[in-house]
Amino acid sequence: MDVSVIIVSYNTATQLERCLASVFDKTEGLRFEVIVADNASSDGSPNLVRTLFPHVHLLVNSENIGFGAASNGAVKEATGKYLFFLNPDAELRNNAIKMFFDFMEECRGILVGAIGGQLLNNEGRLIHSSGTFVDVGRDLHWRYKALARKLWRGARTGTAIREWKGLDRSTSCMKVDYVTGADLFISRQLFTGLGGFNEAYFMYAEEMDLQYRLMTQGYQCFIMRGPEIRHEVGASFSVPNRRRIMMTVGLLTFVRLRYGRSTYLVYKTGLLLVIALEWLADRCRREYSSSEGLSYFRKVFKEEFK
């Protein structure tokens, strides 16, 4: 098998159906299999896969074990030379998997760790497709600037990591620190050799951690032009506050595991101060309720994500 497509689903039945249909409709010129790992969805996702896509290898977990753990479980069943991790709220617009496969097969002279494509929103605009490893000072500086805009201009800035807006259109690929887990293509041998995703992460930042380990071994990661993938960000989150909690806890976990205790404590202290100020700002702007702001602070302080 050339490629194992791995999709972790959680209450995204409508998006999952479109995702799977696009994989089978757009992919040609290689041998591939599809593995869906469902994290105890309550919206009928497993039955949808069984009924509409009986040729898909379906794994149903008894509880929501998170993205990394579910992905690792699916990889144990995979037989492809390469793994392609694809979010259920993503759709292929062209033969993207073959393009990734050819890039890996034809690349010479560079240790390629992982690759991804340019993700598009529903309007066809480029969205978050990759990122840089967390720099504590830079990240806190960005967060305080975002808070200042929120307080003084009333701009809706949110608290997500800074998003890289796209690829230089004069190049075929661009070196990045890490590719987002929404469309991550990597050698199965390399992935398993690294031990897979670190299951200390429930969701968010596990792909950054994986590619940080790739970087320490001399591998490089790239975003390439050509593959077109639409991504409906955060489709499995009906509560935006839960998403920002999980993102922030993921970043804290990365800093704690990779940068040491002193840097971690500085970062966490700075984050909690930002969150406290955001809570005050939200009381005026009503972007999040007072109880949501308090929950955000408390869960980040305790580093709880559920």
C-alpha cells in the first residue's frame, strides 16, 4: 500500500461524509487505504461510515481519547508506506494525496520529515496551514498586542496562535517549523520510529511536538503548492471556549516538555495574566461570558482540557 489515510472523527458526521467522498473521488494513481478512528461520537458517525463507506477500515473507541492517541491506534492498523493524517472537516479539491506522494518519492538530497498543503476556507482564501515552534517571548508579546487591540479598538482578535497566512506564490514549497495536523503527510517508518504522537497532548500542539522531534534529528518540514484542501476549522467544537482552552493547554504542555521548568513557569504566569485581563475586556465586549472567562482561567491554571 502506498498511503494510509487516517481520519480521527468526533461528532462530525456531516463533514466526515464529505471528507471521505472527496478522498475517494479525487485520489487516483496510487494504492491507498482509509482508516477512520472514531472517538465515541454520539451523532451516528460510525454507522454512517459502515453504511456509506463499507470499504473503510473503521475503529470505534469506547471514549474520546484525543487526537494523538486515536491516531496512534490507527497507525497500528496501517499498511501504507506513508501516512496522511486528514481532519474530518477537510475536503480534497484535487488529487492532493498523489501530489504529496510524488513529492516524497522524488525528493532527493534533503531529509524531508513531513509535508502539507495550502489549506483554504469556504471562500477559497488561504488559512492557517503551518506554524513556528512556540517562542515564549514572541508569543506573549503577540498576545499582549492582541489584548491591547481588543481593549482599545474593539477588534475581535481571539486568543489563538498566530496564523501564517500563506505561501509565496513564486515558489513550489516553503520550509516551515511544523505543518498543521489537519493535513499531515509523513513516512510511516519515520512516524513509528519517533514513537508517534505524544499522548500527553489531548488535542492541539501534538503535531508541533512531533515535528520538533523531527527537527532535532535533522529533518525539515514543508508546505507545498499544488494540493488544494478546504478546511472547516473547529467543526467538532460546538463551544468556542472549549477550543481555546484546549489550544492553550496544548501550548503549555509543549513548553513544559520541550523548554524546561523555568521557561514553562514564565510562560504560564504570562498567559494567566493575559487571560485575567481578557476576562475584564470580555465583560465589556461580551465576546465570552463571565463564567466562560473564569472557566478559561481555572482550566489553564490547572491545565485541564475536558
